[in-house]
Amino acid sequence: MKTKPNRSFLEELISKRRSTRKYKPDNPPEEWINSMLYCALMAPSPSNSQPVRFIRISSKGKRDTLYEALNSGRQNFLNAIQFKEGEKKLKKWITTYYRFSEFMFNAPLLFAVGTIPFYKSFSKKMFEEGLLTHNKKEETSLDITVGLALKGFILKGEELGLGTCILTGPLVFIPNVEEILGINDVRITCFITAGFPDEKPDMPPRKSIPEIISEI
Ligand SMILES: Cc1cc2nc3c(=O)[nH]c(=O)nc-3n(C[C@H](O)[C@H](O)[C@H](O)COP(=O)(O)O)c2cc1C
């Protein structure tokens, strides 16, 4: 008989967490949000540069402008695919990804998350000295850093009973998100929603460990 492995508290927390796309209207307590931000802040970062910034989008005006930008982004795509080969398939993608973006406006908490640019990575220093032909690694480091901060944020949310969802879909519809939000010092990587969950999604299938590990 196969015995179920004993899962630690952390393993349970990690595997129980689901992306939540439907929320109750209630606002989570401020101190809960602060403790999620605290967990984000504790994440590792290159040279301890702590470049991740959370922009809480509370103003109805900003949310409305963002929503309008999402809708005009969708409309621009729909106009551009008219009479194009594969129009039906493209329309399906646009509609699906719109649906997987629009829900963020119904979440009690919505943040844009990004990084400040002044962090001087090793790669940037080498590039500026002419010792590297490109500086692609810097963006990778910053994106990893956002991911690590978000992991702390979403797991603390899970521990508190809050649902979250990371979204990059909206950025495809709204390429000039920084301009829309009136931000010029943060490069936005994604959005994240949070609130009390009003759904209990099943876990989407996961790969097995042998599928993701190889040894050389
Ligand atoms: C970088 C990133 C971008 C994502 N973008 C979206 C998105 O735009 N819309 C959405 O509904 N979910 C988005 N998700 C959530 C994924 O769809 C979800 O994590 C995945 O299906 C696994 O489900 P789970 O989080 O419940 O385990 C994103 C997740 C990540 C990590």
C-alpha cells in the first residue's frame, strides 16, 4: 500500500494555495495587507537592492481609466484581426485572455507590481565597461526578484485565508500601463489581486518531479 507522505505546514500552505479570481466584496484588514507586504519585503534581491515596488490602486478614477485602457486594448486587437487568417482562433484567445484580465477590477485589492530602475547590477556594470555586448540579464534578475517577493505575499495571504492572483495578461492589452497609472519611476511587471475568496478552484494539474528534474 502506498503511504501518503507527511506534508509539513509549509508544503500544505504551498499546495493549498490557488489563484483566486472571484472575491467577496469585504476589504481585508490593513494589518493583514501589511503582513503580506512584510513577507514580500523579506525576499532575497540582487545585492540586497530591494527594487520591488507595490502600487495599490484604490482610486476609482485610476481603476476606471485602467479599465477603459483594457477595453480599448481589446478593441484594437479585435479591429486588427478582422479578415486576418486564423481570425476565429485569434478572437478566441483575445476573449479568453480578456476574461482572465477583467476580473481584477472586481477584487477588493489591486496592486501593480514592478521594479525601480536605478539598481546597478553586476551585468550593467560590465556592459557599461564594454565587457559585455548586452545587458539582458538585468531584466531577468529584476523579474526573478518580483517573483520572489510575490511568493512571500501570496503565501502569507494563503495563511491568513486570503486569495490572490498574479496577472500579466492585462499588460498585453495595456502596453503603456505606466503612463496610464501616471508612474515614471517603476517598470510594471504584473498586477496582483487579493481579497476573501468567493470560489474554491481545484488544483490545475501539476507535473511530476521526474518531469522537471534532470541530471547532467
Ligand atoms: C507570471 C504569471 C502570470 C499570470 N497571469 C495571469 C493572468 O493574466 N490572468 C489569470 O487569470 N491568471 C494568471 N496567472 C495565474 C495562473 O494562471 C495560475 O497560477 C496557474 O494556472 C496555476 O494555478 P494556481 O495558481 O491556482 O496553482 C498568472 C500566474 C503567473 C505566475
